Amino acid sequence: MKINELYNQKDINNEGLVEYPVRDIKAKVYINGTKVFFFELVNNQQCYRLYSIINKRSLFL
């Protein structure tokens, strides 16, 4: 997956990403192994733009 690319829910599921429940941010957060992926809904509300990937340990600090 690449930063600033658009993905639909099927693409995200095919990558094996598991949604992580979050509060206080307007992002969809998905975890896969040691990586955390942050997505935002784009205008058509059917695609997600990947805007950040961080290490899982950084999310829980």
C-alpha cells in the first residue's frame, strides 16, 4: 500500500488489515502485524485515502 493512494473497503480487507477502534480522531485506523495504517474518507464516501503508516508501538505510547 502506498501513501496518498485511494483504496476501497475490499482492497483494505484483502490486505489483511483489521480495523482498530479509535476515539477523538476522524480517521479509520487499521492494524496489520507491526504496522498501523491511517485512512480518511474522501468526498465520495466510498474510497479511503491512506495518509500515514506508523509502527504499532508508536500508536500505544
